[in-house]
Amino acid sequence: MRPFYENLPFLCIFLAMLAGITTSILHSGKWALRISLTALTVIGAASAWLLYATASQNTYFVYAMGKFPSPWGNELRAGPLEAGLALVFCIVMACSLLGGLKDIFEDILPGKQDLYFVMMDMLLASLLSMLYTNDIFTGYVFIEINTIAACAIVMAKDNNQTLVATMRYLVMSLLGSGLFLISLALLYAITGHLLMPQLGESIHALFVSGLYTEPLTVLVGLMVLGLSIKSALFPFHSWLPDAHGSSTTASSAILSGLVLKGYIVLLIKIFYRVFSISEVRSLKITNVLFVLGALAMIMGSVKALQEGHSKRMVAYSSVAQIGYIYLGVGLGIEAGVVAAVFQIIAHAFTKPLLFVSVGALSSTAGHEKKWYYLRGAGRRCKLAGIGFTLGGLSMVGIPLLAGFVTKLYLAQGATLAAWQTAAALAALAVSSVLNAMYYIPAIVQIWSSGSTCQEMGIEPRVRRADPALVVSVLVLGVGVILLGVCYRPVVGVISAGLALL
Amino acid sequence: MSNAIATWSGDYYQVFAIILFGIGFISLLLHKNLIKKIIGLNIMDSSVYLFLTSFGYIDGRVAPIVADPTAPVQMETYINPLPTGLVLTGIVVGVSVTAFSLALTQRLYKKYHTLNLDEILILAKREEV
Amino acid sequence: MELFTILLLVGLVVCAVSASLAKNLLSTLLIYMAFSLMMSMIWLLLQAPDLAITEAAVGAGVDTVLFLLTLKTIHALKGTRSDKSHDEKH
Amino acid sequence: MTKNIKERWRQFAAWVNGADSDTPVVTPEEKRAARPHPLRFLHGMLSEKNEMRVYHIFSVVMCLVFTGTLLLTVLYLPTFGGAGNPTENEVMERYVEKGIEEVGATNLISNIILVYRGFDTFGESCVLFLAATCVMILLRKDEKNTTAYDLAERAEDAEIESEENTTVLRSVVRMLMPVILLFGVYVLLNGHLSPGGGFSGGAILGAGLILFENAFGEKVRRFMSEHVYHFIKVAALYFYGFTMIYVFFTGANGLHSIIGTGIPGMIFSAGVIMPINVAVGLEVACTMYAFYAFFSKGEL
């Protein structure tokens, strides 16, 4: 009999799935929401317990799903990194749902609101499985669940734009899954294993003996390609602005904040547990990721600069922020990956904050989303205005906020890198300036006096913040500040978790 | 070169799987018609499954279904059952995805009266303005 | 036996190409159905009867029904009757 | 008679093909301006036709590069069908040699997918459940996706259906139905002894149900109401989920499990495999029927 906390990852995943299955027969959006929030609270608490248990002993454990251990049966693996990310995912998902609550009930037809929460629960289950899995094929199955659920929450708003955006998203995602599956087949062919520990051993043996180098290179390339299409790395980002810009507030927040990160965490886990960071570096794949990440940081910001639509601008800024993560991974050293994981957490708090705030701000101007018509919106909904200001400043990289710490650690990592130092620092500087160039005017616009939405025939109205919005903005905002001020314990947990991987 | 051809003719299942993958991939890229895109996707999926299954096959062995469970089971009698199991999972995922994308196609058609993705994108953009 | 296998594999490629080139959506669909059936024979040859049954039931059965129903819906707004509907709408 | 059939076929082909012979709603200039493609930077340097050609060439080259790389990779992979390849290792050995002893099914594949790697397969049932939910979101009748015209058309379809002489269909279905159902149930119940199992059996049952609906619409529709569908689906998934929780929990904690292996080769053997196959089969059958119902009528 193992200690009870070791059962938690498996119970969390099944709780989320069963919550989704139960929700599908409720026919009531309100009850579906309650079940989702309860499940999120329970899972969040369980993750916190798990984080405490693993971080305090600085240990990890593998959990066989059934009687059969590692090379035969499915397995989960949990350590401080996984537990911490699970906790972050739960908090962010709950806050995004609360912050977008009003929009969910306005945008989605009453008869189908319960189905929206089914998707949310399943999305949570798949994110948790992708975090905890120790089996690469389980990873594939849950990538598919994640894809379908993510497409469903985009299309839930059910207007013309979201349907078109969903189609594009679906085609690109399925292409990505196909490439991942083919690389998995190659991996199985040359090693005969699917569980990460055994895969790691076999791959290491192959590296030492020099056998199968060509298939290995090809399969790493395909795997990275597949996952980077799904996580919208720069040249493959074309589906992202439509999907994230047109869907309902909570969906945008969750897609940007969590769904993209799920794939990247899986990629980092594969890099660490199947290969090792030095083997990946010797395959030169990190160099490609570095270049694409740097390009994404700049091109995403340039695109955002040209965008007059508030949600699309924030969505393009996600492309840039994903670039930061890949830049960190692309440095090919421990410090870079620590910075990348920190950025995953920081962005998971900041981007939902921005989306939730933009959603609330635009509701003061009759849901008009163009910046031009949002003049003075911050004065009409002060809480959302403050939230947007905080998030925007964090993206620019003002000290004491989460974004600054990311940049600090990335810069620190870059100084240790082999050849990337100058390029990384330049990309960071340019990207920060570009971020400021579009976030600062937006902040000025929402705090200016007067309003412009009358030109559209819309009366500006004051939005009194409802409790759900208050909780959401407060928690996310405090998260952004805490990550910016007391970042040392977080970084400590991340490095400990990565060292255990 | 002759070496390569010899290897290819030995691994003909994999070679054909990859050719099919190429065909599926290109019809996904080039076709504008949504139904044909979905069929291309299905062909691509099938080819990946064929590729994966071919790694489980071993010459001269039979399907992993034991006729006489009382006798001891020899590994040398049966092919590798694992890829078959994985592909079984894959096929069900494939049909789910097909149903989803076809439902989406129906809705898009009802809105825009065309199946051409380019035209749909343009019409959507025009609406936005 | 090997010849039969290769014939089937070539048949798969031919089906895939012609499904992608066919002008008529219905022909595309029927060719795809044939593709699925050949695939299920190939699963048999690869000693995977479970896959053969599933592919025949799913690929040639359910998938085809779903595609046909989609084509029917498209007809509902177009083609013979859709001309009428188009006029009404515009 | 022949002429009539020909005429009908022509009409059928015409509407099926309708999408391609569409009157262009978009001008070529607009098309060109909006086409997202990787050669955007060549904008203005090429004519419409050339740009199309360049895009095609680009796609073909990309595809060839992919295919070529993979073909070259095949050269370096283990030989097809060879004994002693990396995949023939201790994992396969245990699946084959210990499978019957440890789990109990003589169809070794069902041992793997339902017990050794049971978590994957539970995920896969969830994919199917999610797809059904997505189809419901998209196609279940509501004010956004159904216009008065659609309703009128569906009513017209129903009228035609009721008038239509379906004697042939009905008598054929009467003969085929028992065979299909029997085959489906056989595949379902013998999943642990012979090829088949929950998914294939369920798909066969679902296809039979769809066929039956086409011949005797009313009866099936009265039976498969939305409540029944939800009940079967949720009950099956609950049963599957809780069985899996029990199996995983006892297995991982080293507790004694009440699930035995039975006598291999018998119909009641192999522990959880047969009940799970039945549950999955029911879920798949009603999901397939639900796909059909939502695709054709927008409701169950």
C-alpha cells in the first residue's frame, strides 16, 4: 500500500472525466458550472497537496495504472513540476471561467451551455493527463482529446467567424496530430517501447552505439513540427488569431493560457525524459527552435502592432509570448528551460487576465472590440481597466511584474548559452520595445476621458463588476504581482522539478 | 542505389504507406473543397496506421489469438500484438474526428452555400468589415 | 501471395489518387469506400483481424453513412432543389 | 423505367456535384487578395495564374520533401517482417506468453487494450463521447442553425419518405436484421476469444440500427429517444470508468482484487474484459446512431 497522495494524479484525471460525463445529462448551464467549479476546486486542492508532498521531500513517484509496471502498462509520473503546473492550470481555468461567466451565458444558447462545460471538464482532464503521463501513446490520445475539446470551445459561440476559425484550427491541429503519430511510429520501430523511462534508456543506448541516427533525427523533427503546429510557433501560427480572437472570453483565455502550454509541457517532458537535453542539442533541433522562437517574438509583436481589433491584438501577442517559451527551450541549457517553464506559468496568469479584462471592457461599449471604440472604457469598468493595465505592463516587462522576471531569467540563461547570447538579448530587447509600442497606447486609450462608441450608435454604459469578475481579476492580478515579487520559491520548485525529470 | 531499391522492395508496406501519406498530405494542402480535404485527412490517417502496423508484423507468424489456451504459449508463434492495439485506438479517434469535421462542414455550408474553403474565408472576412 | 498484397497496395494508391482527382464528390466518396475495404483486406494480410473488422465496420460502414448524409444536407440547399432555395434566399 | 433511373441518377449526381458547379460568389481579385499562403511576399510580382502555379509547385515540393525524407528513413529502419527487430522484445514477450495467465483473454490484443494499456482505451472512449457532444453542439436543432426553410424541407422529406414504397427495403431488412444483430452481438460478446470487441461490435450494431431506422423509422425513433440515448451513454461510461478506477486503484496499491481470470477460452472468463466490451459496445452503438440522427434530422 503506497501513501495515499500517490493516488491523487490518477484520481484527479478520473474526477475531471467523470465530471464531464455527468455534466452531459444535466441540461442546465448553472448546474454544469457548479460541477465544473467544484471539480476544479477539488483538483486544485489535491494538486496543492501533491505539490507540498513532493516538493517537501524533493522526490517524484511513478504510478502504474493497474498491476503492470513500466514497460508493459500505462503509467503516470508526478513530481513537483507536474503538481505545480496542475495547480496553476486549475487556478487559471477557474478564474477564466469566472471572468468570462457573463459572456458564456450571453454568447451560448441556453440549451447548449451544459455541453460547453462538458468540454471544459474534458479539457482539464486532457491537460492533466498530458502533464502526468509517463507513456507517449497516452500523450497522443490525450492530445486528440485536447484538440477536439479546444475546437469545441472555439465554436461554442456559434457565429460565422467562430465556425470558420474552428475549421482552420481543426485542419491544422489534425495535421499536427498526424505528424506526431508518425514520429511515434518511428520511435516505436527503432526502440520497441512506448513508456518514457525505457524509451530513454533505449535512445541513450542508440546514441552511444550510433545506430539509427537518421530515423532518430527525422522523428525528432516530425515530433517537434507536430507539437509546434499545435502550439502555434511562428510560421504555423496563422490559425491562432482567428480562433483566439473570435471565441467567447473564457474560451480565448483558456486557449491562450493553458491549451497551448499543454503541448509545450509535453514537448519539454519528452525532451527531458525520452532524450536528454544534451542529446537534443546534439541533434541541432534546439537551434531551429531558438531561431523560430526569436522570429515569433518579433513577428508576433509586429502583427499585433498592426491590429486594431482588441482581442486579435492580444491573440497575436500570444504568438510572441509562445516565442519566449521556445526561445528558452532553444537555448538548449538547463537555465533556458527553467526560464521557459517560468514563462509558461507567468503567461498562464497574464494572458487570461488580459482576455478577461478586454471582455469586460468591451461590454461597456456594446461588445464592440475595436480599440478605437474602447476609448474611456477603463473609466467605466475600473476593475477591468486595472486588470488590463497590470497585464499589459507585465507583458512589456515592468519590474515587480511576472513578465519582467521571465525576461530576467531568459537574459541570464542567454549569457550562459553556447552561441545564442547576442541574438537572444537582441530579440528580447526588440520584443520588449515592440510590446510597449502596442500595449501602452492601448492602456492610454482605455483610460482617456470621453468615449467614441457613440459613432457606432452604441451608448457607453458603466459596468458594475459582478463578484465573479472581481474574484477572477483579483486572483489573476495577485498572481501576476506575486510571480513578479516572490519569484524565488517558484523558480526553486521549477528547477527542482526539472532536475528530477 | 541498387542497395536502396533492394531495401525498399523488402519494406514495401512501409514504402506504400509513405506514398499514401504523401497523397493524403497533398490533397489536404491543395484541395479547396472541404469534403475532399476531409477525405485526404482520412487517407493520411490510414497511411499512418498502416505504417505503424507494419512494424508489428513478423514473417511466418499468425495473428495473436490463441486457439488452445491450455498449451503453453510460445512467443515465436505470434506476431507483435501491440501495434494492432494502438491502431485500434487510432481508428476510433479517426472516426470521431471525421464526424466532427463533417458536422462542421454542414454548418459552414448552410451559412455560406459553398464548400470552397477559400471562398468561405473571403466571405467571412467580408462580413467582418 | 506477395503478388496479391502488392496488387492490393497498388490498388490503395490508385484509389487514393483517383479519390483526390475525381470531379464528382459522390465518386470520391465511393472510391474512398473501396479504399477502406482494400485497407481492411490488407489488415487481414498483416495478421490483424481485429483491425480488419473494425475498419470494415467503421471505414466502409459508418464513415460512408456520415459522408452520404453530409452530401444529402448539401443537396438540401443546392442542386435540384437548392436552385429554388437559392432564389428564395436572395 | 431505365430512363427514369437514369434521370434520377443524373439528378443525384448533379446535386452531389452541385458545390463545384457553383456560381462564383467571389471575384478572382478578392480571392487572390485574401488567399493566405506562404508566398505572400511575392505579392504583386506574379499574375493570378502564376501565383496559383507557384503555390501549387510549393505544395508539391513540400510534399515531395516530406515523402522523400520518410522514404529515405525507411532505408535505415529495421527490415519489414524480420524476426529479432527491436519491437520483438520483453514487452511483446510478456504480452504474448503471460497474457492468458495474467489477464485471461485468448485474444491477446484485447488483453493489451483493455487491461495492460486500459487508460489509453478509456481515453479513446472519451474521444468518441466528446465527438458526439461536439456533433450535438453543432447540429442539434436550435434557433441558430435551423431556419424555417430547413424545417419545411425536413417535413417535406418526411412526407416523401412516408409515401415512398419501401416494401423491398423492408422485406430485405426483415431478413438481414437478425443476422446483423446476431453478428454484432457475437463480435461484442466474443471480443476476448476471437477478433472483435467493443468498438467493432458496437459499430456493427450501430450500423444495423441505422439500417433499421431507414426501413421502420417510427419504431426505432420511439425507442431511441434522447433520454434513452443519454441514459445508455452515461451508464456505459460510468460503468467503464468506475471499473477502471477499481482496477487501477487495486492494481497500483497492491490490494487484493476480486477480479479473477476465469478459465481461459470460456465465454465467462478474462475478468473485466467482457463486461467492458459490452459497455463500450453499447456506447459505440448508440453514439453511431446519434451521429446518424443528428446528421439527418438534427434531433434524436
